[in-house]
Amino acid sequence: MEPMLLWILVSILVLLILVPFLIGLLLSPYQRATRVELVKAPINDTWGTLSDLSRQTEWRSDLKSVQLKDDDEGMRWIESLAQGGKVTARKQKEVLNKELVVQLSKGAQVIGTREAVLSAVPGGTRITFTETAVTKNPWQRLNMHMGSKVDKHLQSYIEQFKARFAR
């Protein structure tokens, strides 16, 4: 192979690796999605469904199991995901029938938060759902932003939550 052709191939390979990395560095490590939904159920029922951790496998298809940890007064649990892997969840804030904020992590790395703010309205409960993802790796950041994964995950979560009350 000629030296010039070899340099061209190496340059193209470097660009294919370097350009996505640099784009990923320019993107924010945080991605957020927010939705406001009306659930046709009383606030006590919606709060109970959100906060009853052991029964979330009944309505969340992405969960295989939930293991409560008693080392922190019930404020921490392990979610075994249906597609494999485990996520540690920890309640950061809980205000009865009003607000629930959960921090999600894998190992020691925080990967995001899930938040629900509830208010009683005529005809049911208005809930503002917010999910935030934290992605440190520049290549994964690019993938997360291109695929709108946080947005899709939150939408799926809300659809499953609302379906729980449609039965």
C-alpha cells in the first residue's frame, strides 16, 4: 500500500473517532424531559401507586423486580430492569400527596432523577413528571441526544402509569 493512501485511511479513521468525541464534549451532560398529565383518579390513589415501591412491577413493564433496602429507613431500593441491569434508587424528597423526587444511580455514579409533582384538580390529579439523565461519557452523550432516550423513557413511564388507572 502506498504511504499516501495509508495516511488518508488513518486520517479518516481518526476523524471518525475524534469528531463524535468532540461533538459529545460540546453537548451538555444533562438531558431533561418534562410532561404534565391529567390522571383520572383521586390524588390519594395516584400517590399510592407512585410511592408503593414493592407494587411498581405490577404496572411498569421495564421492571423485573424491586428489592427494598432497610439500611436507610426504606429510602433506598434496587430496581432490577427487565432488559438486564440494576439501578439503585433513593428518595431525595417526599411530601405526602404532593411531591416525590427519586435519584437513580448505577454503582457509585448518579445517572439521573425522576420527579413527580401532584395536585388535585376537578376530574382527577394533575401530575408534572420530570426525568433528568446525567451522561458523563461524550460518546454516550451524543447517542442520548440523538435518540431522545430520556424523552422516550419518560413517555413510556407515563403511559404505563396512566394505564394502571384505565383498568
